[in-house]
Amino acid sequence: MRGDPSVLHVDLDAFFAAVEQRDKPSLRGKPVVVGGIGVRGVVSTASYEARKYGVRSAMSTAEARSRCPHAAYLGPRFEVYRQSSRAVMAEMRALSPLVEPLSLDEAFIDLAASGLRGLTVDDVEAIARDLKESIRKVSGGLTASVGAGTSKLIAKIASDLDKPDGVVVVPAGTEAEFLAPMQVTVIPGVGPATAQRLSMAGVRTVADLQQLDEDELIRQVGSAHGTSLHRLAVAADDRPVVSDRETKSVSVEDTFETDIIDRSLLVAIADRMSLRVSERLQKAQLSGRTVTVKTRMHDFTTHTRSSTLAGPTDDSRVIARVARRLLEESEVGGGIRLLGVGVSSLADWIQDDLFTDDEHAENPIEVVELPARPRDQVGFHPGQDVAHPDYGRGWVWGSGRGRVTVRFETADTPPGPVRTFAIDDPALTKVRISGADADEEPETGQNVSNE
């Protein structure tokens, strides 16, 4: 354990929504929800104004609309978010050479890697406030919440305690006391099922957890979790800040506009996903041993099935073969609304002859043409950047019935006028944001923590 609170966790506040409010002056101070805007969409993040109405990440967009019908519902602009993230991460790396990004909007920073030792609480608070001000300047006004402590566990929990735009520093030696009054679910790995088992044993707070010895915890939750929980309950966390986080898995998943019960169609989609996973593995020069199929049912229950191979592979035929078998073992019931295929247990080498060519020939992948289906972002969608020769830059307010309504404003202008055009008006053009990742299409479920 460190002797000073030299680990920071920096979390940009309501990142996607905050970027939209920054770039769209008319939305500042108003409820904004970013995510899938179709009938099967899911909320990625909500502004703090929308959260007051109970809107939260991972909620269906339909439920969000019922709770906050007057919010602005916008499709995501990932390249804009990446640009802001890169600028913020550069400020963190200027502070320390050891930065561990967790997603576009959060990262750990190790101040000790900068040679800073013997830091007091006041020292760390001053460093955090200077960093927050630097972030505000380079990002055009975005705010961040910062937690600091002697470990990643404490820093991460502390950053959630004074949102938005807060700083919480936990002095060295007070970690167990800091955790004690919190609900046991604050400990990583304690989800609803584990919390229920602990509750049956009378454990509801971390203080309750601290009273149990390791053997008792193992009896309650098993050896895999018991030892870890016993350590984390007293903040015994010696995980280092790691600048290059290894990719743990490569996956593709998709949410369907209507629930699918046709197994042959599901197999065709899984084959196509297997091919895309294979292409990504090959691009990253990786291979993996564990193939996983994820299904989310019509009632939102989610199931995963996995199978581990004898050796790692990046071959689409092998991945598809295993995915098909796992899918055959899965229930279809009233229909599947989401399907995903992934590969984990990654390595940087490949076992070429995991299956023989004859076996591949018996079970080839046939990439069939899937039925066309509507997508959230075909044509104009709310939040999209557009331009007009007479009115300048703006964003799509709404679209339908052959028309598109645009509010003409940017981050550097006051709230602008609203104009409506025919959807095929040649003067109205979509603005493609340039950048290193502009041509990449983000996948559903990518690692974006956006709380």
C-alpha cells in the first residue's frame, strides 16, 4: 500500500451529453439523451438535467422518453467524442507518463511516476484542480470529477462521490474507515446476485463485510470471490496503474429492430459476426481460445454461452463453427432482440491446424445476404452535423415525412435559428468529421463507460 494518495481517477462528467451541450448552445442547461434513437435504442448517457427525471445509461430509449419526453434525443457522434478524449488524455499524460485509459471518458493517473513523493491531501487537491482547469480549456468547457487515494479502488470510488465537477481525496490510512458506511455493492464484483447472498448472511454495508473473516466469506460466496472481497473490504488493493491495457476480448453484437425467432436467420447473422470478429483479430495480430455467444431475449434477460478451444485461432471458419453450436444450444423462446459473438483468452500466436481443411470443407461459412432492415442512422438523424451555403453549420433537430429540420448554431455561436428543408434539398449536406478513426463504425457495446 502507498503512503500517499498518489493515484488519481479522472472521470469526464456525462461525457457524450456534455459534448453535445458544448457544441449545441440551445441545449445547454436542458435535458439531453445520447444513444440509439430508434424503437429498440438504448441510452448511452444522459445529461444531469435528464438524470433528474430518472433517465440513466443502459435504459431503453422508449422508457427514457416516457420519463423525460421533453429531452433532446440525439444519435452519437463518436469521432467528435474521440477528438475531445484525445485532447483530454494528452493533458493527463503531460501530468504523468503513467496513464491508464479505461474508456474515452475516464483514466487512472499515477502521480508517483512523475517523481512526486510525500504528497499531502492539499497537494493532491491542488494538482487535481489544476488538471481539471487544463481539461476545461483544451476541451472547450467539459468538466471532470477526480478521485484520489492510495489505490485504484479508492480513487475510482472517490471520483463518484462529488459529481459533477468535484474533487475527493482520501487520506492515506483512512481507507477502511472511508469504505465502511458504503453499501457492499460499491466493491467491484459485488453485483445483485452476490449482494443477495451476502444480505442473507446479514452483510449489507462494507462495515458488515469487514467483520467477516476470510473463511466465512469463502463459505458465503465461494473461494473465487471470498479472498478478493476480504482484501478489497479493507482497501488492500495493490494493482498498478498500467499505461497499455491489454485487449481482453474482441466482439461484435447487434440489437435488432424486431425480435428474431428464425434460427436459420440467427445462424446467418452469427456467421457474419464471426467473419467480422476474425477480421478484427487478424488486423490486431491476435488470436483467441474462447468463443462466446451472447443473446438477449425479448424480455431483456441476457444469456452467454462459451466454449474454449485446444489452441488459439483467428480463423472465421473455426469461430463460426463454435458459434453455431453455441447458438444451437441457446433458447430462442419468444425471440432474440440482441445477438453477439466474441473471442477472448487472447494470444499473439495462432494454432494453424486446430481443425483440418477437410473439417472446414464440411462446414464452410456461407455469408448470405441478410434481409434489409431499417437502421437508426440511415438518412438524417437528430444531432447529426450538417451545413448549408446560406446558413452555415448546424445540426439536425428532427427528420421525417420528407423533411428535415435544422438548428443553425455551433459551439462558438449563440443559439441559432431553426429552418426546415426538403429531405432531398441538394444545398443541405452532411458534415463528415475528419479524424484518424473517421471511417470506423463503432460497434454496439464497445467499451465506453459514460457515467
